[in-house]
Amino acid sequence: MTAARAPDMKSLFSEKQRRLLQSDSPTPLYFQLYQILKTSILDGTFEKGMRLPTEKELAGEFSISRITAKRSLDELAEEKLVQRQRGKGTHVIYQYKPKPVHAPLIGMLQEIESMAWNSRAIVLDCAKLQPSQHVRDELGLDPGETALYLERVRERDGLRFGYYVSWTVGVKKPRSAKIFEKTPRLSYFRDNGLEITHVKQTLSAVGAPEKAAAALGVEPGTPLLSLTRRSYKQIGKKEQVMDYLRVLYHPERFQYRMDLTVDD
């Protein structure tokens, strides 16, 4: 393998980011570092052939023990993202290649419902309201038209991990919002004649807005994982967005996993 210089961590992560590792977090320190390094490998920041910092260098940069740094690198090696060789260091062997992914819709919806059944929902608001211009454009509504607005948080083992805001057309407001405390929205949709035929999801990272921060019990500006989901229904030859959902997840209390196949 061609020798390569280790990346300058100070040029890749700000001082604040290097202090992200929290010893009082329920997530082990090695796993926190592993996630930071893995993200940089998967998104191409650490390119194939690049030598990663040594255990000693990582320990110094992130104020952790060498044992913790070693376990993080070992985890990356087990996932075949890096290769570790005594005397030569740790090199990235993952080749970043942006490719479209295809997720079977049935499997995706089953996973979404499974998460709903295995956590507790707390309904903060449920009403038929006029959406903002942005949401009206997404749902194809005219000014004055309404959609079902639902605001919730989800928790597991007493920890609030997700803040959910959704707008839906094609379904009636339930007699009691409590139905959404025990019944997944997708189940409610099907029971009321709304069949989803296509889903698009977008993942990003944001700082917690005040309303979401209050709902999740974190400080405003706390880094959160943002997921925007557009659910479509086939109407004739066209697809129509029927449900527009935005979720803000607490990254230390939630992991989002999906089985995906790559299109050639």
C-alpha cells in the first residue's frame, strides 16, 4: 500500500467538534469516536489510502485513553473500512463512490412501523390547520386549504429520542388524538384508505430549534439528526405527496438503520 500522510485533525474538526466526546454519555467513548471517524470515511473526507492518526495521536486530540482509541480503530477494521498493520499504521481501504440506493418500499414501511410499535409516542398537538406556503407547495394545496397537523415526541426507556412534525392530506382528523399514542401513523393511514406507494427521505444535521429542544429536553442548538420524509400516492399517471414529515432525532439516543441495495 502506498505510504500516505495522516490527515491533520485540526483542519478536519474544529476545537468544539473535538470536544464532542462526552464521558457522561450513555454511549461509550470508543463508539463516539468510531462514529466520527466512520462518517469521515464514508463521506470521502478520509479517502482510500489515507493513513489515519495513530492511537496516541487520537488519544491526544480527543482527550481519551489509547485503549479507547485502539478499540475505535479496531471497530473500523472489523467493518472492512480500514486496514491495520503493525509498523505501517492504519489506512483507509474503503473506496468512496456516490451511488443511488434503492430500498424496497415494503421493507422500509415495515421498519418505520416497527419503530413506532416499539416506542412510546406523546402527542403534543393534532388539528386540521392551514400549512405554511412551503408545506402547501409540497402537498399541492391552495391558500386556505387545510391538512392534518400532528406534533409528537417519541421516547424509549424514558428517553425522548425524536421530535416529529407532520402534515397529511387525504385523511380525516381522528376523534381522539390519543390514537396516535398507540397506533403508528401508517396503520392509521391504511385504515382510512390512504395507501402510500412511494417514499423519499432526506437526511441532514441541524442545530435544535427552540421548540424541538424543549420537546427533547436539550439545549437550543444541540446537534440533531434531521430526517425529512415525503410519502406519495399514485393518482393516475402522477404521484402526489400526501404526507410531509420532518423528524429531529437525538443522535445519542437513536440510531437509524436500513437495509439497502445498490443500483448498478
